[in-house]
Amino acid sequence: MHARVDHRPTTPPSAPVGHAEHAVRLLRGHRLAVLTGAGVSTDSGIPDYRGPDSPPRRPMTYQQFVSDPAFRRTYWARNHVGWRHVHRTTPNAGHRALAALEARGVVVGVITQNVDRLHQEAGSRRVIDLHGTYAEVVCLACGARYARDHVAGRLEALNPGFAEAVGAVADVEIAPDADAVIESTEGFVVADCERCGGMLKPDIVYFGENVPRERVDRAFALVDEAAALLVAGSSLTVMSGLRFVRHAARVRGVPVVIVNRGVTRGDDLADLRVDAGTSETLTTLADQLPDV
């Protein structure tokens, strides 16, 4: 058990309480587990859900998707457009900084709430995709799995010119899960499983759906392996991420640093909160933290 040093802020959790240099001092000499959210990918052109400048969003729930063909049609139509944007995004400086820290032994691994696979593209090798990824599609009936590229081709064949008809992708509002805001999805044809004709769903954990237990256990094990937890770009609004912060702070008693623009649900558990962008802060950490 690591001794806990009390660096808790005396200012309200919503107030800025530190800078990147403070995080460097607190994390120096520790091997880090990292938990990331949508804020890490905003500099790659993928908007987040709950940032200070983000519009209100109401993501589709699992129950809506599986029980209502109209909801399912709307989801796939919007995803067909939004996927083109997310698919062509590239890692930013924050992703690259975390990959560099892992290569040097400072970061033991990344738990990400994002589905964009940008950590892997940046070079991170140990990544737990807590909510799945947009790159695969699964049949809910027989379990067959398909690459999203393959399904994209089928959707284009079933709906020729649909994406172009709703306007250029650059002009459409995109959400982190590749959901595009489209006025009308009437007439869009959904692709079924080629093996059994069953319902296809992106391999993403929807709101109202549980993260697989095995995945959760691996994430807890990663936190247990580290001597500190760094949270980057997450408001920690949902329990799927907050539970790891609680575990690090209350069970492990290790330092917790949160880097995020705006308040988070885990601020009262943090030893330090840096109210700043993730790219510049993570780059500073990569530049200044020594190898462990």
C-alpha cells in the first residue's frame, strides 16, 4: 500500500486548483494508470459529450436500439454519415504523449471510455476499450463479427448517395460515438447479419447497457498495478469511469490527478485537478516526468 500524501485543494471542486507543473511534481516517480474520456479526442476533431462548449446530447439507449426499428434505422443512418468523419480522424499530441510515456515505462496502460481507437493509432500498446470500439459490428443473434469498413460498404450499396444527400460530412455535427445529427432518416435501409439475418449493432456499450465484467476486471487490475491514477478528458459523469477513481482513492489510497476542462464528478476524490486542455497538459507530463 502506498502512503497517501494529502494534496487536496481547499478551494471548491469547480475551481481551477493547479497547473501541469503541479501534476508533474505529484506524479514524479510513480507508474501511472490512465483513464481517458472524450476530452482527449477533441483536438482530433471529435466533439465531446459534456464539455463546457458542447451542445446538449441525448444518446440512444440500448433498449431503444433493440426494441424499435425506427430508432435502429435512425441510429444506422446517422452513424453511416458520422462514421466517415470519425474514421478519418488522427491522433493528437495528447494521444502521442501517453504512448510515449508508456514506451518509457511511466504509464502501465490506458483505460479509455472512447470508441475511436486513437490511442492504439498513436502507439499505445496496452489499451482497455471500456465501451468497445466503433471499428467492429456484432450480430446480437448469432455473435458474428464484422469490420465496420465492411458494413460501411453494405450500407452504401443499400443506400447509394445517402451520405452525400445530407450534406458534406464536415458540415454535419458529429458526436464521439460517430453519431451525426441528421434532420431526416426516412427511407434508410439497415443492413442485417449476412450469416443469420439477425440484428447488427456496433460493438459499443450503449447507455443502459453494462460493460462486460471481464473488461471491468482487467481495468481494475490495471489500476491496482499502478502507483497513481491520471484521469484525462473525462467528466466522470457515468459510473463506468468513476468507479476506478473511487477505487484508486478509497481502496488503494494512491494519488489521483484529474485533467479536464470544467468540473468533474470525481473532483472530491482527486489530489489535484488541472483545469486545462489535455493535449498541452499531457505533452508537459511526457516532457517532464522521468522514466520510472
